[in-house]
Amino acid sequence: MEHCGAAQALDVLPDRWTWLILREMFYGVSRFSDIQADIGIPKSVLSGRLAAIVDNGLAKKEAYRDGSARTRYEYRLTSKGRDLIPVILTLMQWGDKHLKDGKSALALTDKRSGQAVRMGLLTEGEMPLRRLKYTPVWEED
């Protein structure tokens, strides 16, 4: 098993919270308090997961000041972390199809053509992630 990349990846990405934190970073949410508020994770758990994410090279920690004397930190995906974006999107689309009856909270489209994007396997070529547009889809009550 130790030779399997999937098994090794699960050592680095072991739980739901880690995946949700990475998803938030993909969406551009970078500050501790914003991540905590968005996913409802306890502060102590978030602190530990962020430390592991940084230690594993998936994100980097950048200092900022928001008007107070206290230094705070933002978390930005590294290229290693950004390489997980297709995995996160594939999990999302699988969950939408098989667990949510095809309903999605996010519409994925190509910025150039406006066409819907579906994750899958290609024999050659690729679409750069910078061309991917994601738009929240809000359900009307």
C-alpha cells in the first residue's frame, strides 16, 4: 500500500475539514476568520489543519495587518495545492450527481466560450484553470 499514491495522498489529506479548507482557499477565502465562519469549523481544529496544510506544502502563510497592531495571516494555495483543484471539482461534481440529484451550488463554465465545464479524463490537451469561471448558484426559497 505504501507504494500507492492514493494511499499516500490520504495521509496528507486525511479528513473532511482539510478538503473544505482547501476548497475555501480555491474560492479565494484566505483569512482564518473567514474560513472559520464559512465552514463552521472550530478554531482549534482549523488552526491544526492549517498548520498541517502549510507543513505539507499545500499552502503558504502570509502576514498582513488589518489596522490593528497585531499581525494576522492569510493562507494561499501553492502550486502543489492548486494541483488539487481538479480533484476537488471532480468530488463536487460526483457529489452533485450522485448525492444531490444533479443540483449544484456552483456552475463551472469556460470564461472564453461560456460553455459548461465537466471534469473528466482527456487523451491530450487541457484547459488551464485560469480559464475556469465558477459562479455560485443560489436556490430560491
